[in-house]
Amino acid sequence: MAMVLVVEDNPVNMRLAVLLLRKAGHSPLCAVDAESALTMARSAAPDLILMDCQLPGMDGRAATALLKQDPATAGIPVVALSAAPLALVRESSRAGTGDAFLAKPLHFPDLCATLDRLLGRSAGSAIAAVPAPIQGAEADRNAETPPVDLTVLESLVGPDPETMLEFFAGFVHSALRTRLELHRACDEGQAHVASRLAHSLRSSALMVGAGRLAALCAEIEIAGSVGTVDAPGALLPAFERELESVVSFLQNRSVSAGLS
Ligand code: MN
């Protein structure tokens, strides 16, 4: 068992990381920003750090550079996490200082293999615990594609309805909050804030299998990064419609499962 510090600002992504680390037999510690991660790395001396690249304030790469400069923490392996397109991250991590990279949403076999490699263990033992392939979601497929592909989350957390509903509830909660913040950012002309919010929501939308919503978030993220608020604002009506259909799909599932 290793102590693994997870640095992640998105609560849904954090929940998945904690769940998968526990499943692999490790003991997770959580930090929601770079500053508290640096403090915890020094005080708790974790065996390994999973570091989100996009964090509010100091970003993950700057935090990793500081960890590697400090003799007290320089020996701790750091795995960079990002939901950004892989090519982009690989390119930028060349200038970074992390020891490995994992794409979000985290996949259990990849996480285990990377942890085993960096912790100096032989791979294979934990991989036996990979969730079985999904059967139950087939019935939800119909002629028109539903807003959520249930097989995506099931493949990440395993065929456990209660855990899935917990993730869906966490996703709905954070998505509705992000929607309000996104509107405010567009109203106030904060294009880069809109871009960052869309990025964060995109990674959890990918995790719960809301592919169309994730694609709309990617468009808002790119439009906002250019720096004018008109572009992300113009995408809001389509985003609203898709978010509403995702939320009502997930809420109907919670009710029908009797666990809402
Ligand atoms: Mn983040």
C-alpha cells in the first residue's frame, strides 16, 4: 500500500481518483490546489503524487517544478493528469518536470500500471481487479442516441449502481453550479474564466459519458481561450439544451433506481 497525494480541483475527478486508488489498495490524500499540495507533500511525505495540470492559481506544472527543486520532495514521483488533448499535453510536458502522464478520465489499468512502475513494483497484481465489462447498459441504447452513454462510467468505476448514482449526483451538482458561473463569466466579459469553467466541466462530462455535452464544452473552451466573450456566449443556448437533457436523463435514472 502506498500513500498517494491527489491534487485535483474538480470534485468529480477527485472522487474517481480516490475510488480507483482505494480499489488498487492505496491510501489517498487530497489537495484541491497547488499551494496546499506543496504543504502536504512536505508534511506527509507521500510515496507518489497525482497532479492535475489545470489548477486554479498556481498550475500543476509550476507546482511540480517547485516539488522537484525542494530536496525534501524532489524524490517523490509526480504523475501529471490532464483532460487536454494528448498531443498538446505531451508537447507541453516535454518542458515540464513530471515523471509520467495520465489522461483524464483515469482508467484503472493505466493508473495501476503507472503506479506500479513508479513505485517499483511488478505490474499485474492490481490489474486483476479491473471491473468486468458492462452488460446492464445495453437496454438504454435506442434509435436516437441518449445524452449519456452509461457504459463509459461503468467501465471506469465498475458495475456498481450505487457508486454510479453517486457519481451522477456529484456530476449534476457541479454541472449546475458551473452553468451559473459560466453565465456570469459571459455576462461580465470574462472569456478566459468561461474557457476554464468549460474545460473543467468537459473533463467530468467525459467521465460520465455525456459526449455531446463534452464536445460543446470543448467548443466553449476553445472559443473562450481566444479572449472574446461573444464566441463562448453564442454557444450557450446549445450548451443549455444539452445540459438540460443530460440532467433530466440522469435524474430520471436516479428516480427509477430508487436511490435518489
Ligand atoms: Mn483541474
